[in-house]
Amino acid sequence: FAQTATVSIDADNPGDTIEPEIYGHFAEHLGRSIYEGIWVGEDSDIPNTDGFRNDVLSALQELEVPVIRWPGGCFADEYDWRDGIGPREDRPRRINTHWGWVIEDNAFGTHEFLNFSEMIGADPYVAGNMGSGSPREMSRWFEYMTTDMDSTMGLLRAENGREEPWDVPYFGVGNESWGCGGNMLPEYSAQEHNRYATFIDTDWTKGQEVKRVATGANIDDYAFTEALMELGRYNLMDAISLHYYTFTTAWEDKGDAIGFSDEDWASVLKNSLRMSELIDKHTDIMDEYDPDNRVDLYVDEWGTWYNSTEGSPAGFLEQQNSIRDALVGGLTLNIFHRNTDRVKMANIAQMVNVLQASILTDGERMLRTPTYHLLNMYKPFRNATPLPATVDGDDFTIGEFTLPYVDVSVARGEDGKLVMALVNLSPEGAVTVRTGINGTASGSILTAPAMDSHNTFDNPDNVVPADFSSSNSRGRLTFDLPPRSVAVVIIEE
Ligand code: AHR
């Protein structure tokens, strides 16, 4: 016996285009994210191209990553960009004080990051240091990356092997200034943004552009957004950021990535849905100060954060990734699709080996996580026009948590076809989803036998997408969703 739910679509009220950048990633100098995860060096036994591991490169190329935020995170506000240029053997050895107190040998610096972004076809989003660096250092870094003039910075870049300037379309002015980025009060942070952003300049005579991103609120710190919107200069602030991580209960009780209870399943999904309320409330404040939508909201850190894998190094934030994480991904992307008027970028934390990673590595082995497959399945939503959709169906309750069985997102692709994502949040119940649509639908589904099914290096294809199509009930499309599943279909009407 399956539950039933009915999806209704409001085709007359389309939202703003779903920017591909909401499928962005975040890669920080943290644990094995950069070193081993992406960069192994030219002399490594792990097959690589100019030091970047080939397996990870090709997995990311397939994923068509639109944008990558780097080098942090907390790391950004202790990073001196000059440490990461020039001959590698001369680069200084620093301590990564935020993440494991390990040596950062700076083998991966500006050139490596920007070349890597080019190799996978992603736009770079560089986060500058507002916490412990000066506006001049920040400005010189930007000049080093982007100028086409024979200024000292331009010449230095050429001397270091890169004649052509890079395009850096997004620049973050600091990170989490309310915490690891300097423990600033909201008003002070807004003022500092104005000061630093003044010196992130492009050559307007050539029509160059950069989006300057102000470090914004954590979770529900609405006072922070209020101060930024009140005091930030909108000609210097193209976007503000929001960070929200999903814990099982709270920061103090992050819970486990696998081997969890039914209640923990429900708690994590419930917490991931909180993104909706957070975006609503932050954007209400933005609407008040900026009714013309000049300033975007970038959710430039999001994802699940659990207790680290037992035995992994302290401060490396390593965790497994299960079908539950894929569902968190689907629910969160669906929320972004509903808020395209302000949410123009989002960056899942993080890309490889850290938190809700798309890719895990172990020496020369690599696997794609359920989150990777989810992001791959959602690609047809990029540049599509979202259509409001509602679900008429039951809720289920586990312990203190009540959740809807089904969550849906619908959009009209550039090719005119409908794309629909369906998430069945229930750990045990199948659901039949009815629609009023005439036509055929096919795509893929991600599901798994257990709540914490995941991929391992010995069994990397334990959780992978399968083909999925509709059944047809009296001319209307119907979908049979197994428990713990997320499906994406293209509909031919
Ligand atoms: O992603 C891990 C950390 O979480 C980032 O460095 C920081 O910005 C956030 O607190």
C-alpha cells in the first residue's frame, strides 16, 4: 500500500531563471580537500595532469561545476596570497591554524587554483583576506590575477608563467567576519566591507566586471543582514553571503553520517528544510532596503556537517555521505529554485573529502558519493525557469519530527521541456505521485536499500542512479517513488 500525493503546477507565474551558479562548489585548504583531493603534485604516482589528479578532474568535468569558491572559509582570512606564487620550492611553510594545525606548504596557490578552474571549466570565486590582511594586499592580489597591463603585478604574473590575465568574475571580501574572519560586530563588518571593496577594482574602460561579495550572516543572525543592508554601499556590494550547515541536532550535537536512527534521519531532513525559512527572513530584510534587487544572496556555504569519521585526523572534517545526504541536496536545491529572485549562487561545502563532499579519495582510489550523483541528476535545471508547484499529500511523523512525504520542484528548460524533481522523504513508505500532465517522462532515480546506504572504496557503485520513468494513469503522468528516493525527469508534453 503506497501513499498518494498530487502535484499541481502554476505555469502562469514563472520565477527568475535558475542560475547555474547555484550548483557551485566550495574548496578550502582544509584536511584532504586540496592536498590529495585535487592536488597531488607532478611527481606523484597517482595519475595526474600538471599535478592535478586525473580521476578527480574528469569527475568534475562531467559534473560541469559552474563556479568554485576558494581558498576558504576560515582559511581565507589567514591566507597571504604571496605565499602561493613563484617557484614551489621557495614557497613558505605556514601553519594552517584553523584546520588541524598542520603545515601548509603553499604548493597549491593562485596559479594552481585558477588553472584548475580553467581545466574543469568553472568560474573562479576567490575569497580575499579582510580579517588579517590589508586592503592593499587584497587589491594587489586582484590586480595580479586580472590585469592585462605591464604593471609590476602583471609582469610578476607573467614571470610566474601566466601571460594572459585570468577572468575572476567573483571576489569575496573576507569570510565569516562575525567569527573566524575577525570576530567583528555587524556594523563594523559592513564598514570594513565598504573600505576593502573600494580597492577591488576593474578596468571599467574595458567593460570588465567583478561581483564583490560581502561576508554575511550565519544562520539566523538577521541583525547582521540588517547592518549590511543598511550600511553597505550597494555600488560596492553585488551580493551578500549566507552560511547554513545542517547538523543532526545542533553544532554541539552534529550526529553521525552513517549508522544513525530513524529519528536522526528525520531530524536532518527537517533541519535541511530550515533553509527555506532562513532565506525568507534574510530576503525580507533585503527587500526592505533594496526593493530593486541590486544585491544578490549567495548561500556560499551549505551542506551537512556531522561528527568526523572515527580515526580521521582532528580538524579535517571528514565524513561519509549517504542517500540521506543526497536527499538533503535535493531538498536544498528545490528551495534555491523557489528563491531565484535573490539566490543567484550557492556553494556546497565542500568539493572533495570534506563535509558533504561530492568526491572521496583514498590514496589512488576515488569514489563519487550520492551527493555527486544528485548534483549530476539536477543538471537539467540549470538556466531553466522555475514554475511554482505544490504537493497535496500527507505528512509522516517520526518522534518529534513531522515531515511531508514528498517535495517537488518543476521548471521549464531552455528547450521548452518540463523538468521535475521529486523527493520522497520517508525512510519506509513508497508514494505514488499524480500529476495533471499529459505526456511521457523519463530520467533517473537515486534510492538505496537502507537509510545510510553509501559508497565505499570497495563498493563505489552501491548507490548510483537508475533509469526512471512515469506510469500513465488515464492519460496523466504518475510516478511511483520508492522510500528514500530522489528522481529527476524530463517531461515531453
Ligand atoms: O566549511 C568549513 C568552515 O565552515 C569554513 O571554513 C567556515 O567558513 C565555516 O565556518
